Amino acid sequence: MGARTPDPAGAYARGGRRLALAALALELAYLWWLPASGAAQWWAARFDGGSSWPTPAVIGYVAGLAAPLALLQLPLAWARGFRLEHAVGLSRERPGAWAWRWLKAQLVAGALLLAAAVILAQLLRAAPMTWWIWAAVAWVAWSVVLTQWMPVLLLPLFYRQRPLADQALTARIRRLAERCGLGAAGVYELALSRQTAKANACLCGLGTTRRVLLTDTLTAHYTPEEIDAIVAHEAGHARLQHLPRLLAFGALSAGLSVWLVSRWLPGWLARFGIAAPQALATLPVLAALLGTISLAWIPAQRGLSRRFERAADRFALEVTRAPAAFIAAMRKLQRQNLAETDVSRWVEWWWYDHPPIARRVAMAERFAAEGAAA
């Protein structure tokens, strides 16, 4: 029997999935441990007896519980974001640079978490019977705001952006955007090469903040025709209104989730000896319930995303009429990002928000065959 051919992409993906599962299990275990052990109630007693909701108390309470979780997850984040990436030759970061980026991510995520906790606390206090309705509405508004301002407020905290220096490529992308029926605030290059060898592109933002983002690892290695195929795919998401549909799905899933939490919360509070929903110790129970319920939405969200990705692929092929360039771009991305070419249906069902590369290439080959036969 011959030796098995090494599969670095498969090993990389499997390692990432194992570490992601470990991080998820650790987070949920910690959230459930807090009220079950009495730690949530003990910490709440440090803030006005755990029964009031002033904003400083909410911030201090949540920050005091979130910080230990971030430290507990640090070894897994290091293993996944640094060691694994270096082991397969994708990362170019030094340990100090990675640590600084991780710290910034924790600070940003922590600020967003504290804001969400303050809003939720006020809703529970002001509308104890209908808080879940207003929480779902707030989630939608929150998602829209983050989507709009992410490229101009959040991304620059981690990656340097600059207008694309290649004027010919910029003009080409703008003409392509016009052919796709879209406008863009600009075409920008994202400086990624000092951190990773991976390549990517996206059309992000809303309204005046909308922009095409190309990583410098993409512009350095892809032909204009291949970049056309990638940008047209991203434009397809906007042209086909995928973002509003994803937001609608998010609103539905968030609404159902918080409704279920509102139904189950009294029983769980009684089990943990928490006197009332207005107690600070309610917040970890809410987080644990929402985190657990959200697992049920993962396959549906992934499936919807894969459906939109297939539609965007088809849109790109119809706009560019260049299946060979699309196929070349997909194969380059597979090699450069060390993506799995094909996976089992189970792995795709749970993990993949894009169709595997092999299926995307096969679809483009069918498109080319249809064009040749026409």
C-alpha cells in the first residue's frame, strides 16, 4: 500500500475546527458555570446587593465576568490564530504584533458587549413583559449601524487602508461596479501582507461608507480579469440584496431566540436561586441561554449564506462572461488561503458559509459548457 498524500489544507482546516469547537465549549461552559456555582450571584452582591441596574454597576459587573473568560480563551486563541497559522506558513506576524492585535480585538469586543449589556439591562428594567421585542428591534438597529460604520471605524483599528494606487485597476473596478448597477464610495487596498499570506476582497459598508476593499495580497498576485471575477462576485451580493435578507433572517432568529429566553428565563432563575429578572445575576443566565439557543441557528444561517454565495458566483459569471478567469481565481484562492477543495456534506452543513471550492469550480465549468453549447 502506498503512502498517503499529505493534505495540508485538510489538516489546517481540521485543526481550526477543533480549536473553534474548544473555544465555543469553553465559553458556554463558563457562562453556565457562573450562575450554577453561585459566582454570578456572589459578584452581583458586590454591586448594590445585586438588585439595581445603574449603568456603572452593569458595566462593572459584566466587565468583571468577561475579563476572566477572555483570559481563559487566550491559549486557544493563540493556538488557532498564531501557532496554527505559522505552522502552515500563512502567518507573517511576530508574537508581539499578534498579541497587540488580540488585545485590541478584546477591547473592541468588550466595548460592544458592555454597550449591549447596558441596553439589555435597561430594557429588562423598563419593560419586564415586552423586553424581548425591543431587544430584537435593538439587535436589527445595532446590526445596521455596525454594517455601515465597520469599514471606516472598526477595520482601520486593525488594518491600514489606502485608496488603491493602481489607477488603471481602480478605473476598471469602477466600470465593473457600474455594469453591476452599483456605485461605490471608493476602491481601497487593505494592507494585509505584513500579517498573513491570505488574500481576500469585499464590498462593505452602506450608503456613503460603501467601498470595495482588496487586500494587497490579492492585488499583487491576481490578473485584472481574476480580480474582475472576485469583485463581481462581491457586487452580486449587493445587487441581489443579500445583506437585507441576511438582516431579515437575523431579525427572525434573534426575535425567536429572545422570545424563547423570555419563556424559559423564570424557570432557570428559580433553579439558580436568583430572586428576580431585574437582578444583575440575570445577565449571565441570559447570555448562557442565548448562546445555547444560537447553536440551533448555525446550520440554517450557513445554508442561507451558501445559497447566496452560489447566486453571487452565478451573477459574477453572467456579468464578466469569463468563466476561465473565475476558475483561475478560485484555484488561486484555494492555494493561497489553504482552503479545503472539497468536504463532506456534514462538515459543509455545520461549518461552511461558502460552497467548497470544488463545487464553485464545477459550477463555473458547467457555465462555460452552457456558453459553448449556445
